Amino acid sequence: MNSLAYALLSMLVRKSCTGYELSQFLETFWQAKHSQIYPLLKKLEHADMLTFVYEHQTAKPDKKIYTITPKGKEVLSEWIGTKPSPPVSRDEFLIKAYAIWLTESETAIELFNERIDFYQKKIDFRIGIIAEIELQYGKQLLDPKASHFGRYILFKRKLKLEQDEVEWCQWVLSIIENFTDQSI
Amino acid sequence: MNSLAYALLSMLVRKSCTGYELSQFLETFWQAKHSQIYPLLKKLEHADMLTFVYEHQTAKPDKKIYTITPKGKEVLSEWIGTKPSPPVSRDEFLIKAYAIWLTESETAIELFNERIDFYQKKIDFRIGIIAEIELQYGKQLLDPKASHFGRYILFKRKLKLEQDEVEWCQWVLSIIENFTDQSI
DNA sequence: GTGGACATGTAATTGGTTACATGATTAG
DNA sequence: CTAATCATGTAACCAATTACATGTCCAC
């Protein structure tokens, strides 16, 4: 049972999904590849934590809809109370930012602008989802026992993170541009 | 050449270090284990990007001090301008936060409080380092061509991240505690 | 006609963690 | 007397990515 397994269970406890859907929803945590998800689902099924039914589709490939079992729900619930292992974030951009003093300012400016674009797209997407959740649930969002609570607080956190990243990039860009002006 | 290799080069271009020191400094990016660092340093040395000298020590084990070569510096500089691969952050705690609606509020409160402690320690450490950097370099920090620039902007970003995490946890805690009061 | 969405799977390879191995010194 | 710091290394194992594989429909 690795953390990806728990991530899958935590999504399936809210609603039954296919592996394909899970690989998309998993963006919330991190982007796992389908080649890792499909074998894991099979493993969880063999461990009696999931069951599945085939759904035949014409024009589209058939799909397997996975549902969590009582055992799966129990395993997940017990895991929540255990001490989480420390977060790891591997971000190549940060290495480049650290070594940015080695490059020309044009290279640096381009790098930071691309970072802004990358996160701006995420922000737009995130704002849309949050608006949707707020519209649908309203005041109920303050109920920590409701199944959408976790999703809501998580999206709020992600949004802040992404907005801060853009702000920070703009701050760095202002320093670089300022300095470039001075040396002309 | 994976991203860890570039992370090592980006630290060594600032100053020569031992593998042991690198494993500590690498906290800035992520915590790589020594079992991954030592073989990589050897590989980079064979690729003529690093050289090393032995330093004999009494009372302490001998050490190997690695220095970047012109080739290593060139490889690193060219890499900076290339498109960075998207960031990955694996955070078990976020899965637990997502599924928090399944647990008792005491469990939830404990989980979030431990998260705050974890990040508060990081904040204290980070503020110390930033103060040190600011004291030592002052106005020069606005020079993007100075070797401490990258380190400075990176630490500023990390600090904001860590402070936001604590704020977010406190916000979630306030919702949970509020709700628990109501249901008594 | 080309690329993307839908949908699932396996195989090969690389990346990363845990465990094994050694050994002196110092602080609590 | 026990744990931590300094210091380097290998081996075994697990996790994750890339590549291989298949097939239809729809939009541009």
C-alpha cells in the first residue's frame, strides 16, 4: 500500500470511477501515469478493496467502473489517522532559478514568463472549479463531515499556491528588468 | 543527466563541497538520500564535470571535496535555458486532507496541528537564513548576476509557501472547531 | 489526413528508498 | 551508555516514467 493506492481509494470513496477518470482527477494530488494506475487498481481489486463492473460502449472503448468495498473504506479511514510521511516536491524550475545568475537576462526573463503562463492556466482552471463547488454547495461547505469538504479545502490551498507562484515570478522579473535598465 | 545531477552542479558552481554537505544543502530543492548522491558524484566525475581531492581528517572520517570543471559549468549553463519539466509534488498529507470527512474531528485536529508544527519549524529556520543573507549582502541582493541571487529568491519563495501552509491549516482548523461547537 | 479524446493494458528502464556496512567523537 | 554528527559507500528493492500496443470517432 503506497500513497498512490490511498489517493485512488480517497477518490473512489466519493464516487465510483474508471481508471481513466482517476488519472485525470489525480491532478489534484500529482499526475500519475495510467501505466501506474491500471496495475494498482488490479492489485487493490485482488486485495478486496475494490470491485469493478464492465461497461460496454459502442464507438468508445469498453470501460471498467471501479467501486470501493467496505474493507477498502475501512483501510482508508484507518490510514488517515496515521502520521503522514514528509512531502516531496521535485521542481526542476527551482534549480534553474537557483542558478539563474549564470545566464543572460533574456533567458531568465523568458524562463520566468513561461512559468507565469504555466501557473496562470492552472489558476483559471482552479477558479472555475471552486466557483462551481461554491455554487453547488454554498454554506454546507463549512461541514467537515460532508464528502466535498476535503476537495474544497484542497482546491482553495492549491489556488493560493498558484497565485503566490505568479506573484513571486513577477517580483523576480521586476528585479531583473530593473537591473538590466540600470546597466544600459 | 537527471535533475538531481543539475541540482548538484548548481550547488557546486557556487562553492566546492563534499557529498555530505551537498546532501544537507539539497534540502533547498528536496531531500535526496546519500545513497543516491554518492554514486551520482562519481558518475559526474567520470563525465569530466567534476574533480575531487581527498582531505584527510583525524577524529573525523576523511572526505572528498568536489569541484566543478569548466565543462560542468558549461553543461549547467546550457541546461538552464531549456524548458523545465513540470513540477511534481507528492504530499501524503493532502490525500488525508481530501479524505478528512471520513474521520472524527479529534483526528482531523491532531493531523492539522502536527502539520502546523512541521511547517513552523521550517519557517523559523528559513527566517534565520534569510536574515543572514540580507545582513551579509544587503543591496547587492538586487543584482541578478551575483551568485547568491538565486539562493535568495528561492528562500523567499519557500518562506512564503511555508507561511501560507500554516495559515491555511489554521483556517481549516477554525472551520472544524466551529462546526464541532455547533453540534454539541 | 492528422491529431486529440476515449479507454486499457504490458515491458523495459530509470529514479529513489531502505537496509547493510564501518568507525571515531562528543553531548546528554 | 546511548544517540547524534561526521563521512562514504554498495545492494536490494520498490516506485515511477517512457515506450510499445490497439482501436474508434470526431473535429479541423
